[in-house]
Amino acid sequence: MESPLKAWIRALERTASIEREPLRTFPVVIESLAGLRGGAVALSSAGGALTYAELSASADRFARWGISCGLARGDVVCLLMPNRPEYLAIWIGLTRIGVTVALLNTNLRGSALAHCIAIAAPRIIIIDANLEDALDSAGSPLHTKIEFWTYGRGSHNRPRLDEAQLEFRAEPLAPDERPYPTLRDPALYIYTSGTTGLPKAASVSHARIMHWTHWFAGMLGVTPDDRMYNCLPLYHSVGGVVAAGATLVGGGAVVLRERFSAREFWSDVVVEKCTLFQYIGELCRYLLASPVQPSESQHTLRLCCGNGLRAEVWQPFQERFGIPKILEYYAATEGNFSLYNCEGKIGSIGKIPSFLVHRLPVALVKFDASSEVPARDETGHCVRCAPGEIGEALGQISDREGHSLSRFEGYADKAATDRKILRDVFETGDCWYRTGDLMSRDDEGFYYFSDRIGDTYRWKGENVSTTEVTAAVLACDGVLDAAVYGVEVPGSDGRAGMVALATENGFDLQLLKMHLEKRLPEYARPAFVRLVPRIDLTGTMKLNKQLLARQAFDVNQYSDPLYYAERESKLFLPVTPDVFAQLQAGTKRL
């Protein structure tokens, strides 16, 4: 087994010279790789592939197309396209000429999509022909100056980018043709998932792309022999920059799929001879819950990398599928620090080794759940958590040269940026980034994720972690999936727990009652249970709780079976219209 120290050393070596070469951005790296790796496959998909030379040539054509459209540094182009090799070629080419490319979530429709477009304020929108209906749903015209280009044959008679780009030269741009952008320049807008409101467009500079890609290439030890299985969306930082970019800068090949399929996953990984797999959220649990397949023991994976692997899933997943190494980490698109679990410590999201603490100052501070802000002492400063205590994670913001990763680049919306900055934390004048995540840290320096602020709720005077409740619910026989959230109940302080359950046929709710009594204190047991056909996910495989929480226990908004824990017997009884009226009037107590 490789020493964890080796991964850190590789990552440091790969990123050491980035700040010393301010004009060496990711598009420049791809250009140099075309000379080194030429005919080797860079990106592969069910619909086709691009070699390193073809990827670079395609990016050059898109860059010259952008220049012909009058695009210049500071302009924004929105990209709405499913996973395909050309996706990366487009944003690599456009960012080479100083354009900021906003990567739109292909799952969004209507007002949410219109919002994402509006906050980016683009000059041009590029739409895959198969996603025209999504753009149509956003309503008409966000503003009249936007140009629309379609990739593929569409139904709106718009100009076709796939045809237009072929008219331009496929050779590297000269500096006098278009000056190089610098590391400090913005390159992408990547949208947050919007689990606590409408999505925000996080600004991602060329420096961050370089650090992400080269750091992970070092952590993973990527070589030209590696093949990364990537079924995560390219519009997200993990699938589109980390998994794809780290593999490319290491000279490997990225196997792209439009979506995750538990049924096809192992046969696909085997056929494609993949050595790496990037996971996120619930993918590992879905695979573990799938029937045994012969191909699951025939793969050549050497490492799985990602975040969100639950402690109770980790060991069974690794043992059943024979995964040599799991690299769990913690990061956020807009965040200014990361944690890495190179040691394989089950349940931990990672640590910062002692020799890097000075470069990446991280703090856990006590949190006031009632006000949803860090608590302050009598001096007005925040209070650090002791080992084992749960608090909000903060990363100190630095704008000094050589500290790109400690900067907080914020969002397209300045007000949203300001809300994530906490000042005068430990001393007057200091400045820290609020992650919005609650964590604890043990005596060895390993961090453990607890919950998202907004997901944790207060009921009967106690803080309740949705992560803890979800783990208990999922351990009950017959439960296939679950989403836990808090809902307001008139006449009650705080928020009552509610769980949406997808279950096997014939599931016994009273069995759930007995199960939870053994595993959770009374205040943490859900007061409401909603039985649903399935739990909807965001495009990045996170539970989508927004609609569920808004609908709460209002029987007038949906027809799913709904139950409440009756106060005296604690049995789960149906929420009838009469019961709902009593809850609304505050005459029925939970």
C-alpha cells in the first residue's frame, strides 16, 4: 500500500510552479499535450472520441469562431450541452480568448434556468439541439442582445456552431492574434446546486482550474495508462474540471457517459478497461444495493475518488467490489480549502497534514442553530470547537501572491458573495469563508461531515442532524431511499422532522417506528412520514429536498400517503384533511 505522504508530495510537485507562470492556463496545457500525446485518445464517449491533437485543434477552431463573433475578455457565453467530448473543446477554446463560459445545468427548466442565464448576463448562448426544449421552457427572451447558436440540427433555424467552427483554422492561436488570459482572469461560471435557494454562479479563475486539475492529478497519481470513468455532469466542477481535467493533465483518457446507470456500470467499466472512477453522493450506495453481476469482479479499477461516501457504505462497497483504494475528499466549487483522506480512514472526509496547515488555515467554530450563524463570545469573536465538537467549518481568506487557493472568488452576484464572508472572527480585521457545512475533528486531525446548515434543524430544544437521521432510516429493512428535512408546524418552536421514503412493496411503517426507537432519541425521530415512488436527485446526485420541504405535510399539495407520529401512542397514523386542519390551527400537538 502506497504511503499517504506520496500522494501529498505528488500533488505539491505538480502545483509548485503554477503561480510562477501566469500565462500558462489550462488551454495552454492542452495545447502542449497535443504535441506530446498527439494521437492518444483524450476524451471518449458513446458518440465518438477526440485524441489530444483533435481536442486541441477543435478548441482552436472554437476560439477563432469566438473572435469572429466579436467576443472579448469579460464577455460571457452560456453553454447548455450534455456530456460529450466537444463540450470541453468549446469551453477550453473560448476561455483561451478570455471569455467566461457559464456551464448551465442540463436538468434545469423554466424559471430556474432563466435565473441562471440572467445572472450570467451572456452575449451568446450555445444550445445542444437536443436541449432546445429546455431553453424554450425558460420563456422568451431574456434580453434581445443575446445571440443563440445551436450545436446540431435544431428546430429553430438558428445558426449551427458545429458547422460554423469548421470554417476556422485548427492551429494554436498566436499571442498577437489574441493575448493570453492570465491565471487571475475568470474562466468559468459553475453553478451551485441550489439546495438552499436558486443556484448561484460561482466564479472560477484560470488559477483555480490549474490548481484543481494538477492537484488531483498528483493525488490520483494519473499516468498515460489511466482511463477515468466519468458519468458525472460536465457542467459541475467535479465531473467537468476535476475528473476530466486531472486525467488529461496526467496524459490519460476520460471515458464520458451522459449519466450514471447502476445496471450498466460494471460491464461498461470492464469493457472500457477503466482504472479510475470518480464518484459523488449516492452512487456507491446504489451500486452496493444492486444485484450481483459477474462483471463486478472483472474490473481493473485501481482507485475510486470522490466525496459523500457514507461510513456505513464504505467498507461493504470496498470489500464487495474489490476496490484497492478509495480517496475521499471534501471541497466546494467556490470554497477556498480542501480536505483529503489519503489514509483511507473510514467515515472521514480528510485532513490537512501538519506541514500544510500554514498554507490552508481551517477552523471549526461553535454554531448557533437558532440564528444559523457562528456563535460569538463576550469579546465579539468566534469560539473554536474542541476535538469532537460539531461546528461550522471556515477557511481563512488570503489575497496574497502565491495563495490562489486561499482566495475566495465569490459569485456573479456580489450580495451572495458578501453573505459567505465572515469578518472579525478571531481578531479584528480577519476574514474567513463560510462553508455552510457542520463538521467535527478528532484528536488526529481527521474531519467528519455532520450536516449542511439549513439541513440541521432544531426540535424540542435539540439540534437534529439530517445526516444522522437519514443513516438510521436507511438501516431499516424495506427502505430503499430517504430524504430527511425539517418542517415548520404552527404553534411549535423549531421544525419537526419529516422523512420522504421510497420503500419496497408491503413496507410496514410500524416496523420503522420500532427500528427508530432503538436508534434515535425521541426528539430526532421523524414526526411525519411521506411515502413516495422515488427520491428525486439534483444533477450532481444530491437529494433534492427543496420541493419536499415546501410541500411539507400539506395533504392538499400531493396524493402520496402521509402519516404523523401520534403523540400518545407514537404510532404512525394517516394525515387526513381534518388532521391537517388541526395541525395548521395549532390545536394538534406533536
